[in-house]
Amino acid sequence: MTTDTVNVRYLVDDVQACLDFYTGRLGFVPGDNQFPPAFADVRRGNLRLLLSGPASSAGRPMPDGRRPGPGGWNRIELLVDDIDAEVARLRAAGVIFRNDVISGPGGRQIVLDDPAGNAVELFQPAP
């Protein structure tokens, strides 16, 4: 099977809050599957982000008793043209960042949290 779409699943505490966050703050559009409070998907370009709540099949406990949950450091990376302007816009909207903008050999980046505590990286490539 081949597809141009990349699917990423995030476990979230509140599907509707995350749906509102990704569509209202980060430029995603609702996908074809909207089943809050259990599940919803959002799209941005070729990225399909699956927002799976505790009532979704992805939220079911593992055989050893561990329960999947949100958070961690794995993240999607969103490319931006002007990281300083994006950070200012998102901070004004109350978005919580894990760090300040840092620079590296490939560009500048910052990590923010979605409403469930999942990481999202904003990245501005070096010129």
C-alpha cells in the first residue's frame, strides 16, 4: 500500500479540546472521522493526526495492565516561516511552551504542549 498521507496518533485526555486546539491554533482542518469524545482526526498538508481519547480503541489497556496515555517527547514538527511571530501569536492565545526558541545548525525550534500534554515542535529552517 502506498499513500502520500502520513498518519500520527496522539493519545489525548480531551478529544474536543485537542480538536479545537489543532484547528483553531495550528492551521489543521477537521478530517473525515469525527467521533468526540472517543476519537477525531485532523489534517494539515499530508499529515493526518489521529486524536485518540480514553474511550477509543487505542486507549484500551495493554495485556500487562499498562494504560496508554498522552504526553512524552515524541512529537510532530510543523515548519514555520517566522518562528518569532508564531511564538508571539501562540503565547498571546495562551499556548504553553516547554522551552524558549533555540538555534542549531539546521534552524530554530521550540516545543509547545497541546491540551493533553503532547509535544508539538515549531521549526524554522536555517536560510
